[in-house]
Amino acid sequence: MPSFDPPSFLAQRGSSTSHEAFSLSLLSVGAVIISYFHSTSASDEPFPSNSLREEEKYRQLGEAFVDGSLALVKGSLVLAQVGQGLSEQNFQFLSLAAGMSLLTKCLSGGRGYAEALLLAR
């Protein structure tokens, strides 16, 4: 598998659904990690309600990103079965997107991980 080159990847935004699926999956992991940081910082604050609201906002954002990523992965696989085919690079990005989506589901409490696991396999 070739190494990940962020500048060339970002230059190709919008070029394929596999790129968009991978982008959304990366954003989902970032959102869940930020959510975790907000939840842990709430214990240090005298009024934790602000951090907990931020935690909830980022957790929901992460879920929206991962749901979008999984929808793009499923759509791409359906198109490939219909006859559009997948290039090796697109297949790799779809595999990475499914794997990152599974990671996001696990990091956010494990809810709904089965669909991501089936796609990642």
C-alpha cells in the first residue's frame, strides 16, 4: 500500500466517493477524540456544563461524519457490483474509510459497530 500523502490527497478532494468517504472517516475520528478531551476536561472545571455540551456536540458531529462515510462506502460498493468497477487506489481508500469508521464507532462507545465491521471485512 502506498504511503499517505496529505497534500496530494487534499488536492484530489471531490474526485471520487472513495476520497470523500476516507475524508469523512478521518474527520469522524478527530471529532470523537475532541469529544473525549471535552468530557475529561469537564471534571477539572467548576461548572462542567459547557464542556459537556461541547462533548455532546463533537460526539454527534463524529457520528454524522461516520454515518456519511459508511453511506459513501456502501454506495461505492454497490456501484462496483453493478459494473462500474473500482481502481486499486479507490478500493484502498474505501477499505481505509471502513476501517477508520469502525475505529470511530469503537472509540465512541461501540454503538453500531457491526455495520462498520461488515464493511471493513
